[in-house]
Amino acid sequence: MAASSTVKSARKSLIWLLVIIFGLAGLIGFGSTTDENASFTPKLALDLQGGTQIILSPLLLDGQAVTTEQLDQAVSIIRQRVDASGVSESQVITQGDTNIIVSIPGIPDENTLALIKASAKLEFRPVLITSAGTPSAEVDGAGTSDPDATESPAPEETPAAEEPTASPTDGSDLNWITPEIQKEFDDLDCASVFREPGQIDDPAVPLVTCDVNGFSKFILGPVEVDGANISDASNGTVTSSTGASTNTWAVNLEFDEVGTEGFSTVTQRLFPLEQPRNQFAITLDGFVITAPTTQAVITNGSAQITGSFDRDSSKVLADQLKYGSLPIGFEVQSQENISATLGQDQLTSGLLAGLIGLILVVIYSAFQYRGLAIVTVGSLLVAAVLVYLLIAFLSWRQGYRLSMAGVAGLIVAIGITVDSFIVYFERVRDEIREGRNLEVAVENAWKRSIRTILASDAVSFTAAATLFLLTVGNVRGFAFTLGLTTIVDLIVVFLFTHPLLRLLARTKFFSSGNPWSGFDSKALKASGYVGRGQFRVAPTLSQGKALKVSKEAATRQTIAERKAQAALEEADKSGGN
């Protein structure tokens, strides 16, 4: 009954393994029929495939100079933008004291390029006049409105502004609107090009502009909150007062300490005003990306933008708000295709090195473990299939790209995988040396070895996770594949190696202790090692004072033990003479 239960358990594990393999293959195969990005061939990184290089140069007002801190912050933000777009293994570096070079594997899509090029400062300005109707998006306790969520009516006639009789007292003061600004607003045609590429706006004066879709035009007051003061932005569904999730999508904003204070001041002023002066606009590259109405005084630094959003449009706005706050503006100086820095030859060489290592492992396994080599080879093949399918799946769903450093991580992982087999096999041999049959030895050895395997893989995964979190670029590629293969190693050991060995233990070839099985009890006991760190010894012919140990036992003795053994043998010889 117990034997039948063992067989069923082993077969169940193998079935689960097949479900995982065919499930991944099925997902990729189905995806390839509906999505051009899905493929059984993993995408390659910049060093192996080449890609697109964009050089950004800063846009500064007369007399301004870019600082190292501004450049480093800009590099960090642009790298976040690229990573958020799903592109991995990209490079964002500085060139000299001014330029930033962005290198992206393959051919990036238009959304990614637009996110990189949209490099002007993100700014919050109060709305003074707009041609739009009532906005359909709102700021509620944590919110703002969506300009894309409403179709604006035809521009309304606005009365001609008179020369201001007093200086403006705050950002919403209509005294900002001079006859010149009013005329600029009246003459503005959002369908035409009215801004120079990379144009820099003075944050201390009003701005006449349009929304990003060209539907509405605005006169905006001076900048009151800088986009750099946004600490986080995300999209999600609105939660009702009872805690239930609704089907309404929103964008959630979090401000830092400076932004919280500034936003609180603005909303306290805007909340009691009439439209459109109770709106505030968020601009990127001088265009309004959203202009919500203020529905509450927000003092805690958390705002929520609601409107006619869906999942995609809320994600786009959240990314714009989160990654749009560059400390300085940039323009695209050049954009060109670049060739692979390493190329196919280096990839072939790396894979060849991995194949040679794999062959050596198989040869060693066959020499050391005889028939058990089929378990080693089978486990390595299963691990290779799983890793390949996972990388192909991640290339499709997460934009992962395999770099040369990633290939190195896969090669290193061969040793980690084989190490697990060796620990398990040696535990089985220990049990056989102690006189147990193979089936019992396999079960006992599994209980003893699994703790060691888990501890070893935990150390490897922790090292990989630490490298991934604390580094950038190619080192992260190495860390990722190392961590991925460590997880795969556990899957293979639990769902293939152990179940297969349980089934093989019931076959005549292995259970009988065939000399070629790797479990020959006579050969194992002849070595002198009897398991659990113990060696078999035999008494000497002379008075039984000295003990001779087997050759293997002698090689495992400490220096002190060897000296003591030699002293006993010398004393034995002297007494005999």
C-alpha cells in the first residue's frame, strides 16, 4: 500500500511538471497568434542585438548652467521612464558635462520614444481663463481632472481685458491678464504650431497654451507646485466609502513635504472659486495634460484624479505625472540606430562555453554515479527547458531582454543545479552504506538532503536579489538569470529529480545494486566510508594498540589525527622490534 502511494505521489509530481511546461509553451504559442511581441525566441539586449541611441541636450534660459546634481537626477528619472515602459537592459548615461545618452535595445515603440523625449519640467499652474466647458474630471480629497475625458465646446467669446489696475496678489488673480496676454489667447489656434520645439517657459509669469489634444486653450497663472515634488503616482480603481472597489478608474498622487505644503495652499485658494478659476492645470512641455476642478481642500499631500478614465488612459497619465518631473528641460540632439557591441559571435561563444561545461558535468556524473547520470542529464534538460520558456515568456509579457551577462548567469546556474543533485545522491549512498535498501534510502535521504538544498538555494537567491536591487545595467541581468535559475532548480528537484529517483528505486536495475547503477552497496562499503562522517577501521596485528584506516579515511583525517596515527604506528613498530 505504501509502495503504491509512493508511485502515485511521484507520478503526480511529474504530471504537475508537465502541466507547467506545456502551460508555458501553450501561453507563448497562443500569444504568438494574437500579439506580434510573443515569440519562442527570447529578445536580446543591446550588447547582442543593437538598438536605438538618443542623445538629449539640456535646454536652459540665458545665463543658466546645468549642474552635476541636475544631470544625475535627470538620468535617474529618464531611466525610470524607460524601465516603466517595459524596456529592459537599456542604458542611460551622461556624456561630458551636459548631454544624456539613452540607448534602447531593438526598435522602441512610439510611446517609449515619446516618454523619453517628453523631458521638460512638469508644473502645476492655476487656470485663469479657458475655452473648455465644464471639466468631467475632479480632484476629491486626493484628485484632479482629465482633459482627455471631455469634448470641449467651441471657444467662448471672452471680454477684452483692460489694463490691470493693481498688481496680482496670488496665482489666481485676474490682474495677471494684460491686454497683450488676452490678445495672445484670442489669436491662439490650437490646430497650428504655436510653440518652438523645446521652448522654455518662465515659471513666474502667466502661460498661454493648449491641451495636448488641441481641444482647449488656457491662460494659466504662474507655477505654484513643481512636478519634482510628486513623490509617487499610480492608477487604480476608486474605493467606495464602504471599502468596496468600484469600476471607476482614477489616478492617485502623492506629494513630498514641499509639494504637500504648496498643494494645500493652492487647493485652499481654489476650492471656493467659480469655474474655471477653481481648476489647476498640470503642464508637460508647456502643454496641459490635465486640468481638474478642485472638489476639496487637500492638506495631507494625497490627491485622486477621477474622470472618464479606463485602465490604459489612467496608466498613461500616472506615468506622465510620476516620470515627467525632470529638473531641467531637454531636446533631442540626435537619434540613430546602433550596432550590437558584442554581437552573434560573442553570444555563440558564450553558449559554447556553457555547452562545454554541461558536457563536462555529464562526463563527471557518468564516471562518479554511473546509471544515476540519466537523472542528472534529465534534470538539467528539464531545467534548461523551463528556463528557456520562462525567459521567452518574460520577453513577451515584461519586455525582458537577454544580455551577455544574463547568459553568464545561466552558465553559473549549471553548477548550482548540479550541486543539488550531488547533495541528494550522496545522502542516498550514506543510507545504503548503513545497510538500508534503496527505496528506504531514497526516502530517508530526501528528508536529510532537502534542508541542505533549500539552504543552499536560499543563499544563492539572496545574493541574486541583493545584486538586482543594488545595481543597474548588465549586473542586474546577471542577477536576474541567477535568481530565476535558482527558483527553477527547486522546481526541478521537487517535481522531477526526487520523483524520478523514487520510481527508479523500484526498478530491478537500481534496487538490485547493479555495479553500473551507482548504488552498488559492496563498492560503497569497500571505500571504508560508512556514512554520517564515520569510517570503518580494522585493528593492527600488533597488540591492537594502533588502528589502520582505509585510504579514503586517511585522506579525510585532520592534521592532528594524522600525527596521532603516525605516532601510534611508530610506537607499534618500536614495540615490535
